[in-house]
Amino acid sequence: MDFNKIKAMGLEYAEKGKNAAMDLAEKGKTQALLVNEQGKLLKAQRQLGALVYSLAKGKEENQPLVDKYIEMIDTIEQEITRLKATLTPVEAAEVDYEAPMEEAEEAAPEQPAQPARKTCPQCGAPVSDDALFCNKCGAQL
């Protein structure tokens, strides 16, 4: 009889361990998705800023393109909010993404050295490799 109790307890603990491992794996996936979305958000915000700057510098306006970027940023922010809602506040705080200033400074000198090879399929204008929309015509890439 003692053996059956021990066996039952062992099975119970094994099941609890399995469930805990599955929960941790799911939280890890969610945190990875969250970090990915935060990276997308930073990239889109940088591109929007660069677009607004280039439009202002050239004394041009392309409000539909700016609106597309803003809509895309809103969508990414909604996804981040949805993912954070599935995590505890402590877990969500662990994955808050902040771009290190050193990386941003290192990336800036490299960009001018690399010519943009990607072109817009709509108008043929050269665009940066990480651009989501064409700066000239506004077509989605």
C-alpha cells in the first residue's frame, strides 16, 4: 500500500513539473515575441522620424505615407500591449526593450558606407534595406 501512495505522489509531482515546464516555455515564447515586437516598434519609429525629417528638409509633404507609418506603429503598440497583458508585471518589466546608445552610435557610421541596393517596385527609387515604405511614392515594400 505504501508503494502505491509513493507511486501516486511521484506521478502527481511529475505532472506538476511538466505543467510548470510548459508554463515556463510558453512565457519564454511570449517574452521573445514581445522583444521582437519592441524591436519592430523602434525600427518603425526611427523610419518615421527619418521620413518626416527628409520630407521637412525637402519642403515636401506626403501625409498618406506618414499616416501609414503611424497606423503601423499603432498596430505594433497594440500587439505589445496584448503580449504584456499575458505576462505578470514583473515578467513584462524584464523584457522592456531599450536600445543601447552604443549600438545606435555604431550603426550610424556604417549606414553611409553601405549603398542602398533595394529599390521600390512601384517607382524604382532607391530605398534603404530596412525601409517598409518608399520615401518617394509611398508604396509599401
